[in-house]
Amino acid sequence: MADVKKIATRESYGNALVELGEKNKDVVVLDADLAAATKTGVFKKAFPDRHIDCGIAESNMVGIAAGLATCGKIPFVSSFAMFAAGRAFEQVRNSVGYPHLNVKIGATHAGISVGEDGASHQCNEDLALMRTIPGMVVMCPADDIEAKACVMAAAEHDGPVYMRFGRAACPVINDNPDYKFEIGKGTVVREGSDLTIVATGICVSAALEAAEMLEKDGVSAEVINICTIKPLDEELILASAKKTGKVVTAEEHSVIGGLGSAVCDTLSANYPVPVKKIGMQDMFGESGSAAALIEKYQLDGKGIYAQVKEFLA
Amino acid sequence: MNNLELKKLANQIRKGIVTGVHEAKAGHPGGSLGCADCVTYLYFEEMNIDPKNPKMDSRDRFVLSKGHNAPALYSAMAHRGYFPVEELKTLRKLGSHLQGHPCMQHVPGIDMSSGSLGQGISAAVGMALAGKLDNKDYRVYTLLGDGEIQEGQVWEASMFAGHRKLDNLCVIVDNNGLQIDGSVEDVCSPYPIGKKFEAFNFHVIEIDGHDFDALRKAFSEAKNTKGMPTCIILNTVKGKGVSFMENQASWHGTAPNDEQYAVAMADLEKIDEELAKEEA
């Protein structure tokens, strides 16, 4: 997919915020000294009065956002996933989730594709953490187009939203005129009949690559893009599982508590089928280029292909 | 309202606290009784609020950052007319809107849910910031415990408030000197509190938290202080008004039994009688 346009979803986040800021003057953006990295710098430039740098204090930033939301603002809290979902978990839970305030969390640098910074900054636990908070919408877009759609949908949604963005450029796969986004709706991005690959984030394009490779082996893989981890599009996943009888999940996140767990929750309750969870296998990442890490931890097309073959053997 | 009226009201609010906690067989009477005078002053003198229009855009905001003192807040709100005083007896019971810690979704008029220490002040800072962004002239008050300020988030919020010169923000620290494990000084001393807030660019006022003249003067000074937020340090007696609860850390989070409840109410009745004499 070398000829495909690639954009990091954190860039999409910043760009979408500018567009949103023009439309809605209640939108404010908060950062914790990472505006250059979360790509909200473009919003800061366009709307300096509505950009609030809280300094390196994520817990306080989340609380400030909660207070702003009680006064009618639509705050977008920006930081790395590690700090937004990890460090400030309890603030998100108690100051945002419990009072169901209209705070949007834009968490960038999620997963191992953070790369060289290493395991301390590679958050593979955020989806699990955020998914446990009642009323929280959890989204993990697959590309630039979906990431922008997430931001727009988050602003329209009344209540807390967690959005997960990546540092590394990833292929644009939703560039078609029919593309529509709705919170809670997944998409079949490739039809198949032998197994279902449910993927999220950067693993969606990788799953499509894996499906192409499987096709050559005579295996017909259906690929579902799940952007909204919560609420999960159970109907779509169950329909596909009923058709194929086998499910693989793929995410740049721990296999504990994220997409894989969410899919297993619904399958085990409604239509149990064998499941293989692809992701970080209960381990920390390490330093390296994003591409090298994605390859090592088998989250690229080749890695997903190999793990699916193992599952089918 | 004159001081005597405020004192009488504060005593009714204390009865509500003790009654609620007794009925619940759980809760935090000590701190609630200690901050009752300040909360009374805020809800009956200081704040621009309307119980009939609890979401009024221009209202002053109050965040009880020391959320475990919910009995004080609920009692003040009930006496102010937000809900019937009788409902204080449902405190902490299944199905009651009076949750163990304040919940804004359950009680109209509560500006922020709180209870996890150190978080309320950040929300109050957010409200003050929103006021500045929108050029509105409401004020924001938040009440913290002296033990609570051991939480690092308090200082993150204070640094931001001082940096942003949020002069519409008034941080109140209830300095009763006690926390669950003993005296704050022994557990992990936050003293000197005033100098810490001064270092974060606050105007600091220290007063006797049971003196309505002092409360009146301090809140007026806070309102007139421009270019920086104000911190009012209230020196209070934990358990104030109930003889056996005064200055006892053990009454931080314990409910009185029936016998103790009778003594507590008799203590408060005595205060009523003294105030009646003062009036006559």
C-alpha cells in the first residue's frame, strides 16, 4: 500500500478542531504542554483565546474541562493516551464520567506506534480503562477521514467521549464519496465467508492487507471496521459471526479489556464462536521505530495474516 | 441577615446535619459541623442564587471539594429552599437523591459532583475560567479540607488559578486541624497553608471560621480583590456545636447512635436557648 496517502490521525484531530472551532464558538481546546505533539497547535493559532494550556498537569486539566462543561463549553482535552486515560483516569471517572459532563478527550500517541519514546509512553490500556466508565463513548478511528468524522460526531454528542489517535502516519482507507460515520456503527469494509476479522484503528488497514493475502490461500475473510468500541455495534458483529463461524480481533492495544474483550463479551453472551485476539499479548512495548514495532508485535498485514493462519490451522 | 439570624440558622443547619447522619447511620458529622457557619453564610448571605431557578446562568457557583461534608451542604440547601428539610432524613439511603457525596445529577442546585478529594477545586477553576472567557461576572466558591490539600491536584489547580489571575475564584480551606488518621500536623503537615497559597499568587485571608463578622469581612475583601484569586483560611473546630464531637478526629466519619444523637440534639437545643436569650 506504498502508493496510498498516509496521515497520522493526530493531525486529523487538530485539523478537525479548527473546522469545528469555526462552526461552534463553545468549543475550547485544552492541552497539557503537548499542543505541538497533539497537533492542536493549529487550533491555538486560529483561536488563541479558546485554547487553554494547563501546563504539565493532566489531572487538573480534566477537572478544569469538567468545570468548563458545567458552564456550557464543549471542552476537548488533549494529551497522550497514557496521561489522558492513564494518569487522569480517576479524574475522568469521577469528574467527567460520574456527572456525565460534556467533555471530549482527544488522546493522541496511543499504542506502540508511539515508537522511539518506548513503553512508558506507549499506552495499550486506554480502551480498557475508558470502556469501564458508564456512559463513556469510546472511539478509535482507522484513518484521517474517520478521525475527523469522530471529532465532528463527538461535538454533536451530548456526554463524555474518548477518542484515540495515533502518532504515526497511517493509510487513508475511507476516501470514498459514500463514506458515512455514525457513533456506534461499524462497517464491513470487505466481505468474506470463512472468517471475520474485527479490527480497530491502524489495524483496519492491516487487516485488509491480511485479507488480501488470505484470499491468495483460498481463505475468504470478512473485515469489519469497528471505530466505536463503546457502544459496540453488536448486531453487525453477530451477523458476521453467524455467517463465518470464526472471529479474529485486531487492535493496537492490550488483548485484555479492549476491542477483543468487547467482541468476546457480546459473542459469548449471544453466539459463541472460536475467537483469536490479536494485539499486545499482556506485555509492555519498547523503543524502536513505529514500523519496526508494528512488525515485531505482528500488528501489520503480514503479522495479522500469520496469526490468522495459525488460528485456522 | 444579621449575625444573630445567621447564628440561629446555622444551628438549624447543624441539627439537620446531625439528624441526617444519625438517620443514615453513616456519614461525616465532624467536618460538616465545623464548616456549617461558612456554608450558612455562603448560601444565605454571600452567593447570588435562586433555589427556584437552580441553573440560573448568572448564579454564583459553589463546589464542595471536601465532598464528604455533604450533610452540611444538603442541610444548607434544604433550609434555603432547594428541597424539603424533611428529606435530610433520607441521606445515604437507597433511592435517595442525597447521595453520600454530592451528585449534581441527583440534586438541582449542586454545581458539581465531588467526593474524591482534590478534584472539586479543578472544576471550580474551570467554572471561573468559563466566566472569564464569557465576560460574565458570577463568582465561584470552593470549600476544601485542610487534609484535602495534601492532594497534589489542589496545587496544580492553584498554580493555574494564580497564573490565570482568576479573581472570580474564592478558595476556602477549612482548617480544623484534623483528618482521619489524626492531626493534619502529625499525618503530613500542610502548614503554613497561607504562605503556600501566597506563593501560588493568591490573596490570602485567615479568619475564625465561626465568626460571622469575620466571614462577612473576608468574603467582601475577596470580592474586592482584583487580579488574583483569594484563599480564605477558616480556622474551625471540627464537630462544632456538639460537645462530645468537638476536636475529635474519631467523629470524622462516624454516625452517632440513638443515645449520642439525643445528647447532640440537646447540645444544639441549648445553643438555641442561648441565642434566644441573646435576642431578648
